[in-house]
Amino acid sequence: MRINTLFRLFCVALSFLGPRAYGQLNKGAADSLIARTVPTKAGNFLVEDLPADQGKDVFEIENSGDKIILRGNNAGVIGSALYYYLREYAHCQITWNGVNLRLPAVLPRVPAKVHKATPYTYRYYLNYCTYSYSMSWWDWARWEKEIDWMALHGINMPLAITGQEYVWQQVYQDMGFTADDLQGFFSGPAYFGWFYMGNLDGWGGPLPMSWMTSHRALQQKILARERALGMKPVLPAFTGHVPAAFKKRYPAAKLKQTNWTNGFADTYILDSEDPLFAEVGKRFLEAQTKLYGTDHLYSADTFNENEPPSDNPEFLGKLSARIYEGMRRADPQAVWVMQGWLFYSDRKFWKAPQIEALLKAVPDDKMILLDLAAEIEPIWKRTNAFYGKPWIWNMLHNFGGNISLFGRMDGVAQGPPAALHDAGAGKLVGIGLTMEGIEQNPVLYELMTEHTWQTTAPELDNWLSSYVRNRYGHVDANGLAAWQILRTTAYNGQKIRDGAESIMVGRPTLDSVARWTRTTLNYAPQSLLPAWDYLIKAAPACAKSDGFQYDLVDVSRQVLANYALPLQRQLVQAYQQKNAANFKKYSAQFLALMDDEDRLLATRKDFLLGPWVADARKWGATSSEKALYERNAKDLITLWGDAESPLNEYSNRQWSGVLTDFYKARWQQFFVVLNNSLATGKPADIKLFEQQIKAWEWQWVNARKDFPTATSGQSITEAKRVYKKYRTQIAAAYR
């Protein structure tokens, strides 16, 4: 117990060291990172200090006898040097979905000294939504692994919002708010992303105090490690979101009642003109700094998916100035880091005069803009590079944590260097990753982080060849051929904003789409089949590769997921034609397809529901807390809200467990209704079914059930099985 207390105190002490502590190399942190990454070969590497290059990160690699010297200006940069060596010379790869660290007995030599300097001051990472869709239940072991991934991939500016609720609890308690006042304020852990952004209160709660204290300690560990590795975490600031009880405690306060329009109750925003705004903001930053330290970078997003009360530029400018002033009063060195999502999501409101007014009210050196989805629509191009503000080019890529083969490979390869060399790009200071969910499509994240240490676009043919070699352990002709097809199909990034879902995960319908279950692909589905063929051919030579096994399962999953749509159309047509025999035939095939995909997915932990639910329950100190967290976990990825939630399936997951226990079970009930209709000759009451299925879904969300946390079956075997069963009939379906 005493050791844990001392460690927490040490973490807090580190958090106060600020930028000066990592203006030089933390050799201990670098050595520890190497030991965690390549434990059996850590003794082969020597770490040395190297001054930054005009304020930007730099590393070198060279041989010295039988040792490999890694030089850098901080410990995180040493991680990047290590990963560069592992990729370029040892042909290894470290991704969320597949790791290849098969190192030879004698490590390869570096032919000549390698010197790399980044053109980007900042490499940003994370999105408020990532903390919910992917990170809700992470413990320190998982966080440690991710922070290492950040360092290896060049990240130095992570969003760090864990433990924010503890700070607010302390602030409001000091202001006289009681436990009852705050009972309906804090959301459940799965919904923190939207609670933090002021979109909702209380949903998924009430939040136990045990969560707040445990995640205060977790945040201190996270920040201590990130700072030891030379990162500058971005912490939250106050944007006006207050508890509903604020109007009772401060009846004269100027409050705005607002609604996110997604089925949740109103939230309350304290007007920035009210003197209490600056006071609350100052209290929060002071309390946060006392607990977590500061690097003077603060995230604050005004009106996230909520419109301001006026589009008057003067009003917006004054509002922006007051928000920044609230930060400055607590920290004179404060820099406001703003997500530019509102300029993308609500472009009808945010026209040039409104954007310019909002931004120009803050000094240029006190604000950094995140062009949050630059690979989809670069906002910098229609705002004169954010009117002189420093800004960061980000790849958003994933929405909702959905599982879908998708990406804009060519756009991601070309976008950052094109902006870097564009005379109109203004103060481009960084690149970043702002996905809503992680642990999918690893190729996009390896490609995007490639930009950190170069100024030109990767030549994709050569880059893919290296990617396949590092991932599969050798350059496999069939594997590479598969990836060339994937590049021009699933990863061509055309037609749609984000990855398509499968009709099988949508709420049962006679239509070809189901609200958030968008089934339009960015390629002809039959064009993906040759990539499947090539991966099956590559299996004998690549079977031992963890990354290959993941890719084979993922491509097989996508082919089966796509095939669900023509099957669903056949069964719908049979129902509409009142052909009971064909309806039974195709509906049985549809359900069998779901069983087969679930069995395939069960071979990879990446695709299991069980760990998501089990990890949620682990945080509970009591049976009621465990039940609360399980409900949070299951609700987010299915209904998202209550039984009437308009966001159902926004965060759908093609995971073993949920595929059969939830999605398949819904379709079975739908087919019973349609079968009865055909048997009686009476039209199916679809509206009645929808109400009944909503009630069933809510029961599923609230039920207590364990799901497998360990894999079953072999990935290669199962992929070959479904290939043999479906390849011919899928091809026939698209003729």
C-alpha cells in the first residue's frame, strides 16, 4: 500500500516538472521503453542525447561496434528512432492488430548514419470520442501499451482527459454543491466524450466515487509516463457546461438551456458574459493543475454540435475572447487547442465571417486549430489557413468505432506534404490522428504516422511492399497483390464519408439501409473478391504472421458482411412476392451467414465482445457498479441511448458475441413476424415489430451475461472454411 502511495506522489511530482523536464533526454524513460518493446534485445541498443533542430524533434541511428546507437532530443523521439530501425532494417511492425517482432539472433547493421528531423512541431493524437468508443475500460496495462505505441509512432501531443470528472467533483464540492446536486450531472464512463463536450448530462450514471478516485490515480500515471517520454499532453478547460443545479445555487447566473437533439435531456451552459464564467474556469484549471500539472495546452470546444444563440460576428468574437480570458487568468501561458469539428459539421452556420470572428479574438500565439477531418474536407482551404492561427492537419478516418475496411490511402499519403509545401497553408505546425475509434484498419495509421519524419509523400507502391514485408515477415507476391487491390477498392476513399456497415448489424428492415447502418460501398463488392483470393493463396507462406492472420480474417469478414445485402434483398423480394419457400430458404441462409461470420471472428481477440464487457465489469467495486458498467458497455455499441434512441447502431460492432446474441437474434424475431404474415396472408405489422424489438433491445442491454474472452478456433482454418463455402455463391450473387 505504501509503495503505491509513494508511486502516486512520484507521478504527481513528475507532472509538475513541465516542459523544462523534457527539454533534454530522459535516458531512464528511453531505456525502459526499449526494454518494454524488445526485451530480449534491449542490451543491443545505446541511448544518447541529441539537441533539437531549431526547436523540432530529431533523431539519429548508427552502429558502434556490436551496438546500435539511438540518439534523440527526448525519450519519445528515441522510441521513434527505435521503430524506424525495427521497420527499415529488421523488417518488423507494431500495430494494434498484429505485431511482428521476430528479430534475428544478430541484429542488422545500419549501413550509414541515419539522421531524421521532423518538419512538424506537433503530432496530435486522440479525439474526445476515442475515450468512449475505444478507451472506456482501459486499465494502466492497456494505457502503458498505448503510450508506447504513441512514442514509437512519433506522437508528442496527446489529448489527456482521463480523470476530468474527479476535478469537477472537487471544484463543485468546494463551491458548495452537494452530492444530490451532482447526482444527475456526471454521465457513465462510456459517455464521457459527450459529457465533457456538454452534449449530455447523467446518461449512464450515476457515476460512483470509486470510479473518480481510481481514474484520478490512473490519469496521474498516464501523464507521468507521457511527460517522461517528452510528450506535451493537452488537458481540458472550461467551456461553460455546468450542472442543472447551478440555477438553484446561483439563481442570478446567466444560463443557456441547450439540447443536443439526439434524444437526451437539455444541458446548461453558463454564459461567458457572466462573471462566474471566469471564476469557475479559473477554479477548474487551478484544481486540475494541482492534481495533474500542466503543459499549458488546453482543449476547449465551444458549441460542439450545438449552434450559438447568435451568428453575429461581434458576439462570437467577444464570446471567444472571454473563453480564452478564463484560461489566461488561471494560466498566463495558456494555449487554447480547439477542435475544428464545428466548422465541418455545421457549415451552414459557420461561414467565413463567423469563423474569422471566433478565431481572431484570440492572440495568434495562444490558439492552435485542429483541422479535424482534413482528409475528408480540409477546412484550412476555405478559411485562409484559419486566419493566421497555427493549425494541425488531422486524419479522422473512423466514426463510431465501427468495424469496416475503409480509408483514403492516396489522400492520406499526399495530403500532409501537399499542405506542408502549399504557400497558402499559413502556420501549419503539425499532423495528427483524430479518429473516433481505434484498433482497426492499421494500415491507415502506419501510413499517416509515416509523415512524421519526412516532407514528401510516400510512393505507395514501394510503401505497400515494405508494409507487407514488415507485416508478413517477407515480401509475399500474393499478399502484395491483395494489398494493391485493397488500395483501389476498400481504401480508395471515394463516394462515402466513412466506412460502410453491413445490413446484418442494422435493426431489421425491408429496406436496404437501417438509419445508421449505411450499406453503400465505395467500390463494387465483387471487386474485393480477388483480394480475398490472393490472401487465401498467401496463407501457406504467411500463416505464422499475426498481422496476416488479422488481415485474412478482416478481409473475409468484409466479404461476408457485404454479401449480407444481396441475401437480404433476395429474402425481401421473396416476402413481397409471397413466396414462402424462397423466403425460408434465403432467411435461413442469412442467419447461417451471421453464424459463420461470428465463428470466424471468434478466432481473433480483436473481434470479441467478451473483453469489452469483462473489462467494464472489472472496474466495479460492488455488484451494482459492475452492472452499471456492463450496461454502459453494451448500450453504447447497440442502442447508444435508451430504447427510443435515434442513435441506435451508430457505434455498431462486427464482433463475435454481439453478432449472434444481439444482431442475429433480432433478425430471427423479424423473420418470425414475416413468416407469420406469409402463413396468414395478413400484412406484417412492421411498426408493432419495431416497438417490440426496441423493448427487447433494452432488455438485452440491461441483462447480466458473460461472453467469451478467449479466442476459439484457428483463423486460417476458419477463413479457408468460409472461403470454400461462400466464394462461388458470392461471385454469382453479383453477376
